[in-house]
Amino acid sequence: NAGVTQTPKFQVLKTGQSMTLQCAQDMNHNSMYWYRQDPGMGLRLIYYSASEGTTDKGEVPNGYNVSRLNKREFSLRLESAAPSQTSVYFCASRGWGAEAFFGQGTRLTVV
Amino acid sequence: QQQVKQSPQSLIVQKGGISIINCAYENTAFDYFPWYQQFPGKGPALLIAIRPDVSEKKEGRFTISFNKSAKQFSLHIMDSQPGDSATYFCAAHFNKFYFGSGTKLNVKP
């Protein structure tokens, strides 16, 4: 039972490049989330998906897009990376029990 | 505007001491208050959680105290151990999770 799996674990991008962060969960959860974590700022919600086929903006959605491909997968896309998007990105999922399960994170550096 | 305010930012406690981390919120619609523990290089993991109809919840050395009227809740770690050294996040949930800014706990041997 893998839980929440994120790929890649590390990535270095040049300013202006694009990339997609992948997330998959095997717990049959309806809700999925993308957070970014920056020092001293905790976890800030980028986008979330309450159920398959729906997505909503969080606190810091600018510069990102998401796709809820199916119930298992929720991807985060950076169309034109900027140094301000250097961060650690976490995907999470949540079922009816209210507990959120997090992936191991993707450490992204934009140079 | 930060929905959940957490303090202190960092905390140093001697082994065997009590660690206390505090959080405050404004939105009375929040219906679930979890605490997450995060070790370096890892994702946050649920430590303990409480719902607003309960004033206290204890699991082993970890206790949440919840004061609904003051809109505050806190995490108490009794008999703190070096292995408890980690970053702790409080959170509140209503449709989605709102996280505090985190507390880095260092338990000295």
C-alpha cells in the first residue's frame, strides 16, 4: 500500500521552462490537494480537487494549473517557471475519515 | 490573511520536559483540528486530531487542549524525547485544510 506517491522527488528548472508534477493515491480518496512549503510560511494551498472532475483555487494559485485526471491522479503544472516558485511541493489526499495523507514531496529549484 | 496562527516559531526543550505549541483561529465554521509532525525530507504525518465538541484528547504522550470560546487549541508533548525533534503544524479544516506556519521543536538530550 503506497499511499500518496509523488514524482519526481527533485527537479531543477531554468526560468521559463515548464513541467508537470505528478501525484497518485491508492486509497480511493475523493479529495486531493497541492501545497507548497516555504520556510516560515507553513503549507499553503495551491489548488484542490474535492472530487473527480472538479478543481478549485487555493491561497496561491497564480502560475499553476492542475488536472484531476481520474480519481487516483492529480497533477500540477508550471507553464513558465519563475524563481519565486522554488519550493517544496506536497500532494495530499483525504477520505471520509477527515485525515489527510501527504506524499514525500517534490523539491523544485528554479534558476 | 492567515486563518490559523501558530506560536512559537521555534522551541527548545530539555529531555523529559513538556513541549507546548499554541494555535489560534477565527473561523467558527472549522470542524476538525489536526496536528501534523514533519521530519526533515519527509511529508507531514498526522499526529493527533480533535473535533470542536471535545475539550481535550490524549494519545500517549501527546494531548490536544481545545478552547472553543477562546478559539484556541494547543499541543502538549509530555516527557519530550530527542526523537520528538521535528516541525509541528497545527491545522483547521472547513472544506479544505488551513495550516499554521509551523513550530520547529528541538529536544536536547
